[in-house]
Amino acid sequence: MRGDDQQQNHVFSYLSPEMRVRKDHPLRAIRAMVDEVLTQLSRRFDTMYARVGRPSIAPEKLLRAQLLQMLYSIRSERLLMEEMDYNLLFRWFVGLNADDDVWDATVFTKNRDRLLEADIAKEFLAWVVEQARAKGLTSDEHFTVDGTLLEAWASAKSFQPKDGKQSPPDDPGNATVNFRGERRSNETHESKTDPEAQLARKSAGKESKLSYSGNLLVENHNGLIVDAEVFQANGTAERDAALVMLEQIPGTQPVTVGGDKGFDTRGFVGECRNLGVTPQVAQNHARAGGSAIDGRTTRHPGYAISQRKRKRIEECFGWLKTIALMRKVRHRGVCKVDWIFTFACAAYNLVRMRNLAAVVPAV
């Protein structure tokens, strides 16, 4: 018998968002890990907010919503609020009831700026890594470093001479600019919309774009991100960020670090050894003076293993750029880009840890 196509909506619903989400949904495991991290950060949140005044959006809900934006590749906060308005799954994950009002997109971003100003992303990532370490999912001895270019939220037209000498635009709204024959560099030009972005290119023959340098430190056991740093793309940012992250590795035991040929410089290799880190980077014999890595390192079987394992870091960059939409960042300034990039790394770890828990039985 054919059913009736009735359009009348029910006045009441007796099912909560919790009951709408199936028991084996992937977000359930991620929500449990996130709640554990937020519990550890509760005291940190107390120091960020005044004890009197009008209540703001709970920081726990802000961070859960930010995670959803990265996990589901939502390109703007306005679309995120729209999704949360009618998606019961999103409401459940954030912690909203079915009848709760969704925030205005501007209110959401202004409340999130308080978290951007604090170092919450670093602490969030650190607690996620601590969870993985407690479950035996990370290595404390073998790591990989690498960097990639993150395209800045600034157009090529905004890259103008620092002295301000330029002809008046033919169209104030969208001026016609001809760069042919003009010599432009970071020393003489800067972006008017994002002055901290630097003109950089991936390799010879590629086009130059206003970019930041996003850098990762990944452990070699399961490919989880241990640390992240965003520097200005000044040509040495990858090596500088790698040394900063290696210096922050806890413990005193010797560790190894893998990397591509860009890290095969005498300065980087020497600094690694001063830190008690064995550099197992790829040899670059084409460099002037030859490779800084000799047979003392390459003769060990661990060198070949490190070179094979270091390719896992490309999986992290691929997820961050495609799923978390980090290919072209939507924030301006090193500090904000570093915050959002680090938080995206924590989101990657949560997904990776959930997948590992699904295939590896608990001991």
C-alpha cells in the first residue's frame, strides 16, 4: 500500500541528538578524545575569561565547531553556522540541543579570536599527542621533518613597492596591473593586505606566490604529527623551524630525524648533532662542497628505514591541504596562520588515531 505524502511537521520531537547519531559513527570516537583534551584545558580556559559579565560562547563549543569545519572541509564560518542550524550530527558533536539557537557567523569569529590570541592550538595538539603516547601509538626516538608552502590570503596585485611609488589605478575597484618586465622581490615589495606573507615558489620553474612556510615534525611509528610551526617563507624557514621543533622534543635520549635533500646542509647537520639528534636526511651530492652526510650515517640500516618512513609526512600535508583546506589559508599574519595550521594538525591526529583504534585491537 502506498503511503501518504504528508507535509505537516511534527510539533514535538522525543528524540535527542544523542539518539540520532548511530553508535558506530566515526565522530563518536573523535568526540570522546576531544572531550578528554578539553577537560585538561578547562583550567586554562578559566584564566582567559573574566569572572563577571555577559557569558560568551563556551570555548569547548568553539573548538568542537572549528574541528567540524576542518573535518568536513567547510570553507567558511558562515557555511559552518548554516550546517549547524539543520544538521543534528553537527549539533550533537558541538554540544547544542535541537532547539538551541546557532550563533551568528560574526559572533562566532569574534569569540574565536580570543582563542587565536592564546596558545590554545599548541596545547590542544600537545594533549592529543599525549593521548597517542599513552596508547602506545607514537615513537619517542624516530622522527621526520619537512615543510610546505601555504598560499597566503593575498593577491599578486597587493604585492606593491614599499616606497609607495606606483601609477594611479585605472579602476579603483579592480585595477589592471601589468607585471611584465618589473623586478619584484621581498626586499623591495610587500603585500598591502598581508605584509607578513613572502613571495616564494616551490621549485625552479614554478610560479612565485605569496606564501607562508608550514612545517611539521612527524613520528615514524604511525605517522602522527608531534609538532607544527609556521614561519615566513624566507628560504631557510624549513631548516629553522625543524631545529626549533627538534629542540622541543622531551627527554634526553638520542633521537633520529629524517628529511629530504633540502636539509642536507652543514649548518643544519651540525646543529642537529649539537642537540643530540642524528640527522638521517637524504644526501645531496649536487650541492657545492658535497653532501654533509657521510658513511658514518648511511652505513647503518636505520638510515634506509628513516628514508623510507619519511614519505609518510606527505600524507599529512595531503590531508591538511585537501581536507582541512590549508592549501590557501584564510587568515592573515604568521600568528593566526600558525594557530589555524597547528589546530588542523590536531584534527589530523584525531582522525588518524581513530583509524588506528579501529584496526589495532586494544592491548
